[in-house]
Amino acid sequence: MRELKGTVYIVSDCHFGVPSREESAIREAKFIQWLDEIKTNADYIILLGDIFDFWFEYRHVVPRGHTRLLGKFAELSDRGIKFIYFTGNHDFWIQNYFSEELNFEIFRTLQTFLINDKKVLIGHGDGIGPKDTGYKLMKAVFEARINRWLYARLHPNFAFWLAYKVSSGSRAANGNVDEIYLGEEKERLIVFSKTMLENEHFDYFIFGHRHLALSVPLSPVSTYINTGEWIKSFSYAQTEGAEIVLKYYDA
């Protein structure tokens, strides 16, 4: 079990790149300002996926844009802050750019961490929990090595046009964030967390993907946290001593 000590920040679902370059740039500037403010005390920054609405790495091509954000990541990494990146359903085609250029540690599956002596199960949150079989099948298809290889054969101009064309109908692109809390019995990630608790204790379950910032007690000693998104709410999780709390950034 990986142990993290110190101040840890956890954020997800920025979906930079949509709905337009101009609107995305405003949100990126706010995110960079937040990074500037937390760099004085952050020991770890955990990115829980979908930081970009689409990311695909060719062997010698890096997606255009996000220059200031990538530069800020490099600055903070060089400063000694450790970055941990969980790939999400919009950026699971991340390969080795972030690990080689920015010294990020990349995870593609759920991981258990001991954060300031608290046992935490953490991941993006897509494709887990009951049902959602259609998405799980689609994810398996997209993650297949042969399909990644075939997509890489497309010219970048067409590949990125196609990706953003598909994404233009998504809730992130249109700002139609699902803000309705379904209740503990219908929220898949909460149901999943409760099921895990039946066999193993965790102090915290922390996920993204849902686009709804939540902090829900599962028991007197276990809490589910969803970090929300940086489209409307600008929410994140942060350690305060041994506890992990949900917060909102107001520049």
C-alpha cells in the first residue's frame, strides 16, 4: 500500500478544451491560479482524470494547446511537488508524455493509498459499480491496444477533429452538468463503496467522474467523497491533518 504524508490536493474533471478554446482558456487560467496558490504547501497533487476533454499521444506529436497549464505542471513538478495522474474516460489514451516530461506517476485502475494514516480507495470512478454495462463494453473497445494503434494511423488533424466532434454532444462541452443527487441507493459510486466496506475497511473513498461534488458519510468512520468538476463548481478535496475535506475554489 502506497503511503503519502503531508498536504494532498485531489481534483478532477476539468475537461479543458471545451466548449471552445476561448472559454476553456478562462477556466485554465483559474486552475493555474489555484495551482499557484497551493504550491506553497502542497506535497502531492492527485489528478483524478478528465483534466483534458480529449488527449491522444502520437509518438512524436503532442496535442496543441494547454501550453500554460503544462508549463505550470512542469514548474510545480520541478519544485518537488509529486503528481499522481489517474486516467479518466476522456483521457485514458495518455501514454508516456506526462511520466517522461513531467515526472507524473500514472495509474489506470483503482489504487489504495495510506494518506496521513487514513486508508483511502481512489480512482477516476468510471466503469465501476453496478450496471452501466454499455459503457464498460465501450471502454474495453477503446482501450484495446489494436484500436489505439489503428487510431494513431489517422492524421492528427482528422483525429482531433473527430474526437471533438464526438465530444461536442457531451455534458462537459455543453455545460449541462448533472447536478441532481440521486440518493445513496442510486448513486453507483456510493453503492460500490458500500459494497467494498462489507469486506474491507476504508476511511475514505474518493472518486471523480460524477461531476457532482459530494461528501457522504457511509459509516461513523468511513466517508465517500466525489471531487466534482471544474466547469461550474471548481471543487476539490484537500487533506487537513488526518482528515480529507471537500472544498470549493473562489478566486
